Amino acid sequence: MPDPPRPAARTTTPPSVVDIVALAERALAAIPPGLRRHVANVGIAVEELPDDETLDELGLESAWDLSGLYRGTPLHQRSVQDIARGPDLIFLYRQPILLEWIETDVDLYRLVRNVLVHEIAHHFGFSDAEIEALEQQTD
């Protein structure tokens, strides 16, 4: 895997996986209760980078291009006749998030929140195009 672009040096220790988890939990707690109940059973995992299998599956060449991923069955595709399935999970990828944070100078909490909300939108069945349209309306 190629090295990421070199960001400007910072004098502080980069936020850890634990720090990103705390920001994600804070963002999740800020979601309105009516929506939060629909994501109560969705797990959140923070990993350093997406693995090669995930990159291949998504057709991505670089792990630095993926900051989050929803894995599961969107709510609108579920049925009471479904067989048992694995848990829904949202993955946040620490290193790509930190690289974007450094490159854009966006507040880290806001960045983690945006990635989390984007992946939650996939849980609700929104496409990337629909999410992008909503993001443009709210920014």
C-alpha cells in the first residue's frame, strides 16, 4: 500500500482509536432520539485502515480514500421473513479521518460526526448521491 501524502507536522500526539471512539459516541448521543432508536443495534468499530478485501470489494485503489463504511442490511430492505443475519456495523477508519482532518483543518468532532452520519444514512437506505444532496443542503 503506498504511503499517504505527507501532511504538515503537528506538535501534538495524533488522536488515538480511543479518542475517535469517544468522538463517535458523542456524535451518536447527539442524534435525535427518534432516529437514534433505529440505530441502537448498529455497532461502531474504529480501525486504522480498511483492509485489502474491503478495498477490492469497493473497487478502491487506496485505503486513504475511505474514511467510513456501513456493513449491514439497510432498514428498507428488511423483512420479517428474513433469515438471521450478522450485526450491522459502521466502521470508522482512523488514519484516513486524521489525514482529512489535517488537510482540511475541519474540527475533528465535526469530521467524525459527518462520517458517522453519512454511514447511518446508508443504514436508512440512502444512496451516496442522496446523501451528497442532503449534505449540500445543510452546509
